[in-house]
Amino acid sequence: MCEIYNPTRSKVHQGVLVRADWGEVMGGVDSGPVTIVRQETNITSGIEVTQKLIHAAKTLASILRGTLGPRGLDKGLYKSNGEFAVTSDGARILNDLLIKNPGAKLLVSLGKSQEEIIGDGVTSTVLLAGALLDEAGRLIRKGVHPLTVIDGYLRAADVAVSVLEKEAIECSIDDDEMLQHVASTSLGGRSAGSDTKFATMLVDALKQVTHETENGTRCDAEDILFDKLEDSTIGDTRLLSGMFWRKRIPMEQMTGIRKNVKVTLINCDIKQREIIRDLEIELQSAEDLAEFMQIQKQTNVDIAEKILATGADIICSSGDVERSILHQLAVANKVVIHDLDHKQLIHLAQASGATIVDHFNDLSDKDLGLVGHYEGERWAATDEVQDRVIFDECKGPIVTILVGGAMGAEETIRGMYDALRATSLAITDGSLLHGGGSSHMLAAKFVIMESEKVADRTRLGMEAFARALEMIPWMLAANCGVNPLDALLELRSVKSEGKNLIGVREDGSIGSVKNILEPAESLLHGIMAATETANSLLRCDQVISARGD
Ligand SMILES: Nc1ncnc2c1ncn2[C@@H]1O[C@H](COP(=O)(O)OP(=O)(O)OP(=O)(O)O)[C@@H](O)[C@H]1O
Ligand SMILES: [Mg+2]
């Protein structure tokens, strides 16, 4: 099926069409329609495309609306594999939705980029992009050209970013109180957000892992490990200055608590070298056999003595340990943990300051590390290894948060991880903005003021941008159950009086948000990324679908 393409008409085309009058333009020879794509290809053009994309993006954003802020509710995600999860984390919701619409997919990519680069603020960013598209859709329906809207959005985003950059307050790694506010703002609405102990714990964890490297100060949430403690409650969550392993403890006498112990890390089996070629040993007498066995035994004794000579109290190995060597080390009151993976060795090396040696022959006391507190616990064996090994009170820059609570521990970890990312960004970037919608309102106020100086239609785009920014405090208020219109009007009025630290508080009232702090980069990146995504959708005036939908 072929039709003539009329760019002025908004229409869905099937198959491929090319202008019949091109021939006329090119000298009066009409070469007729030419097919360049498959018959089932669908081409949607003009304003219809923009409106369809906008509608899809808005619909996606509306899924996240109810989750925003400390009083946002969770979503239950029932996946195709039968798994059920409850979460309010924007990144997780977007990740688990099987989106096929191109407009909605762009918003999913926006959320992913915010999550990857910042680690928090996904919901706000996607909502802002949805609001920008919603406002743009209204202007386009009234006859404003999409490029005019884009120009207005770009101007407004510049104003918003420069206002917020000026408004940002400084923060350093020593500002414990401020950092705790950043952590608790990010935790708001999550299971770990209810208790200030978690924010304090996250700041402590980050401070412990922050250290100087050749490339400058490193403060990275990746250096904080998480593990779950199923048989406890969320209140039992604690920070270990070291690590937690679920590893078989080979002997009962290796359990219990030991203080200030030296560890050695060996990256091989602790046993005699295996003979891999076929070998025949001819023994003439029973004495020869006894001598042969004795040599074998002595070699094992030598290996054990070599290890004991280092003065190590805990021997960790990535491989297997010969039974007689294990026994000899146990008799000497040493602890042996074996079959560790390389990552575990690296982590303990970082925590204790030990050096990993590739063979026990190379061991020396200089390679030992120090652990302040060792705790080994043997549990009744099941199919899984239940024994627990704790290394605590280590001096190195790696820590573990043990999260309690059988139900929802994963969601707690996710919330804590986001908060760690936000707080580490606050430490490395050193600048903060106030949350609760106050920064968005401030930016909106300045965008409106700036738009009043603009005499052309770009002004409409700027005003639309300001309204989109106001959607954040609107949703925060709505999710608290208060009337969002009243909240917004009150906020506009206080902002006009120059009260910048006023926003939507946790109970929905309009008041001081002095202690609601977010890394400035999270808001700025969110605003810029949402603007870019909205603009790239608005630039699109034709969708060519090879799938025919
Ligand atoms: N105690 C609080 N009072 C008022 N507003 C708060 C409070 N805590 C957090 N907020 C606000 O809630 C918003 C963040 O909510 P939320 O964490 O649900 O979404 P997000 O950070 O944008 O996305 P996500 O966490 O899903 O990546 C921010 O605007 C923040 O300022
Ligand atoms: Mg958040």
C-alpha cells in the first residue's frame, strides 16, 4: 500500500512512500513512488507524534508520582517470574517495568542516567521531565512551535541552574550534622528513614572509608559492603569496621571471640604440591613405606611451622587446607578460614592492612594484617553454609553494614545505598541545596522573573518551565495528604517575600526546611537531564516503526 507523503498533514502512513512530485521539481520527469522500507513499517508524523510521545511519557511519570517524598507510598511489583517486591525506589520501579513505548523508554533512560551518575533523585527527575512534557503539550496544542518551547526551556534551565548554584551552601567531611541531614533526607520515606541512627551510621561508614589516594580523596559508597542478618529485626542493623562472611569454620575450637589478632592472607591451597603426572614409586620394604609416609608427614609439619613462624593468629586461604596441617594449626590455637574467593581476600587485605601472598613459601611477618575483633560462630549445618565470621574494629578503609530484618532487608539496603551515594556526593562535591521543594520553588520564582523580560513567545516556554518546577512541591504536598494548591499558593507567597528556606515539610505543612538537605549536584543534574530529555522528545516529529505499531 502506498500513499503520498504530505508533510503538512499529520497522518499515520503504512509502507513507504515518497513524493510523487519530486519528479516535477527535478525537471518534470515523475519517477513514481519508490519503496524504501518494509510494507509493515508505520510512519507517524506531525503534531500527532509529539502528542503521543508526550502522553506516553506523562503516563510513565504518573506511575511514580505517588512515591515521591517522605510520605510517598510504595509500589508492589509483581514480576513475570512470579517475584513480588514492594518499593518506592524510582530506579527500581523503572527498571522492572517492561516498557515498549519509545516516549516512555526515553524517561526510563533518563531515570537510569540519574541513578548511575548521582544515585538518588530519580523520581524527582522523571517527574520533572513528565511535567515539562505535559506543559509543552499544552503550548503545542495552542499553536506554539515545539522549537519555541525548546528555546524557552533552555533559557529557563540556565536561569534555574545559575540561581541554584548561587544558593548552594558549602559542606565538608567534618560537617557531621549537615551530612547526617543529607543522609536522612535521602532516607526519607524508606524503611531506614524512620530512625536517625541510620543516618548517623551512614555518615560514620563514609567517614571510615574516606581516604587519600594518588588521584585525590576517595569517598566511595562502593567501599561499603552490605549483608543481611535474616534472624534479626531492622533495629539490629549495625556497622562493622571490617567484614562479615558466611563461611564454614572447620573446627569448633576456631569459634568464639578473639581480640587484636594478626591475619595472614594466602592465595593458594595450603598443602603439598599435587603430582599431576603419572608416577610410580617402587618401595622395596615396609621400612621404605614408613619412611615415605614420614617424609610426607614432615612436609606437612614444615608447612604448618612456616605459617606458625609468622605469628599469624588467623590464616585465610583462597584454597583448600590439608587436614593434618589444619589440625596442627588448631592445636596451636589458630583460626583457619579457607575456600575464600579473591574478592574476600582483597577486602580483608584492605581492612586489616595485610598483604596477600601467592604461596605459603613466601610468607613473612611483614605481610600480616591486624584485626581488632574476630568472632566466629558455628550454626547447625543446612544445605547452605550458616557459619558466621565477623572481622570488626579494623583500621582499613572498608566497612560492612549488617542489615537486620528478614522481610524488606533488600529494600532497606537499596535505600541505604542511595543515601550513601547522595552523602558521598555531598562530601566530594562539597555543596548542598535545601529540599522539600524549596529549591525548585526558588528556581521557579527566578525563571518567572526572567521571563518577564522576554518579549517573544520564548517567554511562554519559560513560564511553562517554572510551572513544571513547581510540580515537585505540589506532589510532595499531595503525597502528605494536604491540599497541594493551597500549599503551592502559600509557598509562592513566602518565596516572594524572599524566605528561601521555606518548603514542604514532612507533615505537609509549609515551614522551615533548614535541615532537609540534598547534594546540589543531584538537583542540578536532575534539572538539566530532565530538560534535555523533554527537549529531545519535543524535537521529534516523525516516528518510523519497523514493527508496524
Ligand atoms: N523530611 C522531609 N521533609 C520534606 N521533604 C523531604 C523530606 N525528606 C525528603 N524530602 C524530599 O523528598 C524528595 C525526594 O523524595 P524521594 O526520595 O522519594 O525521590 P527521589 O530522591 O527524587 O527519587 P529516588 O529516591 O526514587 O531515586 C526530595 O524533594 C526531598 O527534598
Ligand atoms: Mg530519594
